[in-house]
Amino acid sequence: MAADMLGHSDDSTIRINPKTVRSIEWDLAPSKSHMIRWLLLAAISDGSTVIRFNGSPGADIQSMARCLEQLGIVITRNPESWVVEGRHAQELIAPQAVVNCGNSGTALRLLLPYAASFDVPVMVDGDRTLRSRYLPTLTTALNNLGAEISPLNEPDSLPCLVKGPLESSSIEIDVSMSSQPLSSILFAMPRVSASVDVDLHGSAVSRRHAELSFRIAAETGSSNSWDATMDSIHLEPWSPAIPNNVHIPGDMSLISFGLLFSRLHDAELTIPRLPAENEGLGSEILLDLMNSPPHNPLDIDLRDANDLLPPLAAFLAIGPGGRLRNASHARYKESNRIRHSVELLSQFGLKIEEMEDGIQCVGGQSPIEPYSIVNVHGDHRLSMTAICLASKVGGTIGGTGVWEITDPDFLKRVIS
């Protein structure tokens, strides 16, 4: 990365120097939650689908597209739209090379059933953070559907060899750590082509993500429905019928970094093309913070929006203080986001107390420049939080480029 007026980097770290900002436009990258789901359904439908968006698709979206191309899908990438040439789910071809999902947990979980549906072995892998992700919930379900899964190193982890075919069966899914295994089985139904009965266990988290999966599936012809009160669900296959044009909203969760940056610099924040509230995961929390800047300590429930934890922890510390709770599942993301958020913020002199299900802190704290390189543990949301803080006080941040997983234009926006 080339040197610029604000910072410079080597291959592994980037130096961010303090700056003064009076206002900022915080453009939102395309929502990877939406775009990854639409890419899959467009890939297994008949005909062409134009997927339109504003901004630059992140590396997770790119990983999903590359993996779909290995299944025989043709994707034409243009600056403001991608064109997906779909083929029926039963006409996908077995990949000849390793299906590498990069950093994307969503791509991995949505694609693993497809990789495991072929009658020949398929190798599935990811980067070092994806290799540490918790997979037993999904791999056990796929085993019960007839898949053979053979990890090369640790049990229930990547890399692994998978082989099908998948068959109709009854399975169990624990939804208390993630909603993605349920979304995974739902989106596999066009390939399974037979009904699947699912017993659901635990108190569901990330419910908005599951609701998004079922809503998008319904828009393509699925009759399956779900709500968080269910303890079982009967899933039926369907042949996705995709609109000719699909628009991807901006990633609402990225507003959290704009709020943090704005608070640090006491700068006016503008969000161009703000998505509709029903399109934003965690939108009710973020819109409240935008519309009514808080002065008293906050108590924020992150049961359905644990991705917000790192920037909101920093926001509370320099702002009103308070508590982030019901986010224990954040420990199973790219990193242990609760523990590593506390460690990262402590490097900036911010005192945060780690709780079992989140964090708490007093407000009104002032960050200081870290004395050493800030370790972001390969986690893009930790990286963006650290860079926002460093834009105020300076700092050398590890993990150069990690922000591109979600928001390729993030650094340019912060340092321009």
C-alpha cells in the first residue's frame, strides 16, 4: 500500500496519523449478507440475473463468487452490477480444485451442503480465521443427511473433504450460537430435492439473518417459513425463480463505524443512500443512535446484531458508557470479539470490562495513542474500529487490508 498524507504501511501494518475532521460522508459498501444469498439463488436459477449495488463488493462477496464459478456458474463483474448466468441446481458441476471460501463464514456455510452433494470428494478450505470457526452444528446435520465429511486436521474444522449425495432425513440444529446452519439447510433445499424435518434447539440468536434468508427465499418461490418461537420446521425444496434485476442495499452495520468516527472527531455524519429500515441488520439500534445522540449510559441488546460489538464498545467508552449484552455468540466469529475488543480498546487507554455475554464500561473516556502495534487478530471489524480510533490519536495497526473483507473503500474514506 502506497504512502499518503495521513499514513503509511508495510506488508503487515499501517501507520495512521491523527487528523481533524468537521464532516464526513460515510458511504456503505454492499451488504454481504444480502449479496451472498442472492448470488447463490441466482446461480441455481434459470436465466440471467443482474445484481446491482453501490460501492465496492467486499472480499467475502468476491470469495462467494469465485466458489460459485468453480461450480460452473458464469459471473460477469461490472463496476455497478454483476450478471449471473444461472443453471439449475441439479446441473452444477463438481469443483476440480479446492473450494476456498477465504474469510467468509456465510459463504462457507451456504456452500458446504453444495460441495457435499456431489458423488465425488470435494476439498473445502478457508483462511486461518475460517479454519477456527465452529462447524459441528452444520457438519453433524450434513452427516445426518448422508454426507461424508473428513477433516484433514482437527475434527469438525477446515480443510475437509466432503462427499455426497445428500438425502432426505430428520436433523437437529442448535440455533443458540448462530443462525447460519439453519440458513445453510434452507438454501440447500433446491439441491436436496426432498423434504427435510429440522428439530431446533436453543434460544435463537442473529434472528434477523435467519429472517433475511427466509424472506429472500420466499421472494424466489420458497414456501418455507420460520420464526424464532418454532422448535421444529419442515423444509420443502423449490426451484428458485429470480427477478431479472436485484438491488443490494448498503450494509447498515457499517454505520456503526461512521458513528464512532463522527463521535471521535465531533464531526457531522452523512449516510448517502441510507437503506430502508427493514433492509438493515441491526438498523433499529443504529438509527436510534443516529437520530437521538445519547447522553446517559445505554443498555444495548446485541442478540441479533453481535457484529456491532467492537465499534459500539468504543462508542460507549468515549461517549455515554453503558452495557452491550446478549452477544456471547460474538466469541465464535473471526476472533473472540468480546475478549479481543476489550484487549484492543485497552491499547488505546480505554477501560472496558469483559462480561460473559458482552462488555460494560463507563463513558467519557479519552483514547490515547497505543505504545505498540495493535493486533486485530485478522478480524475486519476489529481492524476498522482500531483505524477509526487511530484517526483521532494515531497508531500503528496490524492486519493491513483486513477491512477489505467487508468494505474495500474504508481506508480511503477515513484518510481522505
